[in-house]
Amino acid sequence: MATQIMTVPNPTKVAQITLESPWSSRDCTLGARPFLATAKVEYKPANVLLEFCSFEKWLLRFVDMSVTLESSCQEIFDALDAILDTDHLRVTITGQTTSHGPASAFIAKGDW
């Protein structure tokens, strides 16, 4: 069974949440080299909060995949946008393969 990203009710008035989670994939689709990355998620919570442990377990899906920086950024953004009740979400992926130095990509909605 696939791991689902979970949310929990938000009883707080926290203005912004930031989470950074490292992950890896089998390789970069274009460079065919191991891919190490960090997903930085920033959002302004409304009714629900991201449950961090389920998100980190969900990221393990990339271990056996071949991805690009851009495709992983899009997949993570789309998954979080579908479950978080927010108008302000930003996902930044910073990655590095053995063939090139650090690179990053981000997708955002709302004012940042």
C-alpha cells in the first residue's frame, strides 16, 4: 500500500510553517547519476497542518525512481497543493548529482 501524506487539524494561529526534508532518488533522468535532494516546504496554514512524518515517509517513493529536479518539484507541489487548505504554498527542491553542483527549482502560489 502506498504511503499517503496526512494532515492534522490546525488549532493554532501560526503564520507560516517551514519544513526541510532530505531525500534521494535512484538517479537523475537526464544525467543517469544518483540524485540527492532536499525538499523545502513553506506554507501559511489555514484549517489543516501537514503531518511531517507521513510526508517524510511519502518522500521515500523517490528512492527507486529516476527523476529530474523539475519533475520532483512539480510532483511534490501538486501532492501538497491537493491536501493543504492554503493560498500560500512554496516548494523548493535543492539537489545535487555526482555530475553537477547544487541546483534548485521552486514552484509557488500566493504572495512570497
